[in-house]
Amino acid sequence: MQQAAELPNAAVIHDRPVRRWLSEDWVAVAAGTALVVLVLAGVRPGVPALAWGSGADFTTRVLAIGNLARAIQIGLLLLAISGAAAVALGIGSRLPKFIAGFPAIYVLAWLSQVLAGNATMTTWGLEYVIFALAIGLLVGHTTSFRASFAEAVQAEFYIKIGLIVMGAGILFSELVQIGVVGIVQAIVVVLSVWFFSFWLAKRLNVDDELATMMASAVSICGVSAAIAACGAIQGDRKKLSYVTSLVLIVAVPMLIVMPWIAKATAMTPAVAGAWLGGTLDTSAAVVAAGEIVSPQARNAAVVVKLSQNVLIGVAAFLLTVWWTMRNKTSRQDLNVGVGLIWERFPKFVLGFLLASLVFSFILPSALVADTRGVFNALRTNLFALAFVCIGLETSLGDLVGTGQGRPIAAFLGGQAFNVVVTLVMAYLLFSGLLLPAPQL
């Protein structure tokens, strides 16, 4: 990724002591918070229908004037929020180009959701993130779209805002449905898979930054964790783009094969759901794969996935501390170390945690329920925007040729280890072998 390059004045702003606080992370927190506050205050665009089967169904539902109007309302709201954020970051005279490019990317993001809404695609478990990445890759490799709308191609920034909105949908009350076993599985899997993946990457001579991002993506929750890790270690955006592309490409065969294995081996819904939720790297993929097995497996998969998502904030803090101390040339000044930890800490994670706490413990449950659909739609669109941008920024040639294929081997090895460890933990904790099987 080339975030600073796309908003060149942002880097200049960071160098001005009087405005040093105005970093991309803080702007993302402000943008995500503003979006949440607006929805709570009553600015709630309609949620468009995206599910369709036949051609007639597509015309009467998806392309209906009212349905298109709802999609446009969401697009305008996101344009207003992201445009204001771009101004805050110093885009200045290039704002018109951002405003021109955003709708084009939004249309591609909307198209990815429409394709995923087809009944056949839903049956196969193919979700919008896959289509968004594929569309971005196709357009990026066949047209000059990327150069024409460079100002609006801001994948990481869209994900950061989306993560804050996602916090509004992660409620602690839902995590206790499966109880402590889901948290135990998440902690054991995250720790063991992270250390193995990092060790394997280093054995294959992958550099520290890329190894850290890949280990975080494999062990925690895919793209979201990679973004948090990149922020914690102030990593290279191009390496982040590489990791996110790997996550989404590898997710396709896993999404198809794993539910088939679960059904072929007659796994119980709880075990299958815990396995899928602990290994698949996007929330949408978890829902789709769990649904293929059974509604009960879907419920277990979602809650286990939520347990891992909650660990994003903890992981970001620990990575910040570890990376800062690991790269200090002197230990003489502890205060400097603490300052560096705070400076490196990805501030958008604070927005994620704050949103989750507010929606879990402060807001009335009726208000939380009333706004959930809108927040889900906003989050999905932000992530779809991001994945389209990732595709636009990714070169397949570079993806295959980077490090002579060693990073790919490390990623696949870490993912294979993840699949095995998570399956063992799922059987130990969710089959009734050690503890009573959870009620789904």
C-alpha cells in the first residue's frame, strides 16, 4: 500500500510539531466515531437488498429504484465522512479528484456485494470480499483505473474506519453464549499459531515486518489483524497489501473445502463451527462456511470468530511493546520507550474497543438492536471498498515473485498449522470430551 503517497500532504502534516497529533489513525478514529454518532442520532440510510436468484428477481429487487436509492444513500454518507477525513489529512487541492474517484470505487464495491448476493454464489459460500478482490485485480491489471483515481484508492484507511464500526457489532453478551471455552480456544490458538508462523517465516528468511504481519493475519483474524499489526510496528504498506492479498486468495479454497470436510467426517455442529470460526480469516467467510454445515455450526463459528476479533486490541498493544523494545538501541531511558510504545500503538484500535464497550454496556439494548442492520451495511461497504482497493494496488506478478515464493510458503505453512491446532482444540473443548458440549 502507498497510503502516504496517495495523500502526500499527510506526511507533511506529521512533520509539523503543532499538528503531529493529526495522524491517519486519529483521523480514522474521528471518522469512525462520527459515523457511529450520526447513526445513533438518526442518520440511518436504508439497507439495500442484495440477495437475488433469477434474472427477474435481480431486476425487481436489486435494480429497483428504491433499492438503488438506499445504496446511493450509504455511498453518499461514506463519501462525506471519508472526504472530510481526507481534508483533515491535508489532501487540499486534490479533493475534487478524491470526490470523483470515490463513486467509481464504490460502484465496484457495490457490484462485488451484488455478485455475492446471488443464490448460487451463496450456496457455494463465495462472499463479497472474494469478488471485491477479484474485481480490483481485474480492473487494476487491464485498465488505467488505478492511476486515474489514485486519490480515492485508500484501502487501509477504509479498513480502519470499518474496524471501528465493527466494534459496534461485537457485544460481550454474545461472547458468553459459548462461554469461557470460546475464549480459551481463541487464546490458545492465537498464541500457538502466531509463534509457529513467525518462527517458520524466519526459518524461510522472511523479514521481520512481513513475518509479523503474516503471523498476526494467520493467527487472529486475517486482514483486520494484519492492519493492526502493521500499525503497531509501523510496517511497510506494500507488505501489508501483499499479506491481505494472500489472506483473501487462500480463503477461497478453505471456504469451499473445510465445510465439505466437516460434513464428510460428520463433525458435530459445535466442533465444526469452532473449527471454521477459528481458522477462516474473514467474518463473512465464517458465516458462509458455517451456514453450509448447519445453522448451529454457523452460530458456534460466529461466536468463536468474535472471541478472536476481541483479541485485536490486546494483540496490537503487545505487538507495539514487543516491537518497540526489540528495536531499541538503548534501554537507558524507560520514558522514551513508553513514549515510543504510545506513538506506535494503532490508535484506531482504541476506537474499536470503545465502540464495543459502549454498545455492550452503555446503550439501551433496543437502540443497539435497531441500529445493527445499518452498522452491518456500513461496515460491509467500507470493507468492500478496501478490498477493491487492495486488488487495484496488488500486482499478481509481484505476489508470486516476492522473496522467491518463500513468504507464500511461510503463509501456507502457518495456515496449515492453524487448521490442525484449531481442529484439535475444537474437539477437546466443544465435543463434550473434556467439558459439556455447548448448547447452540
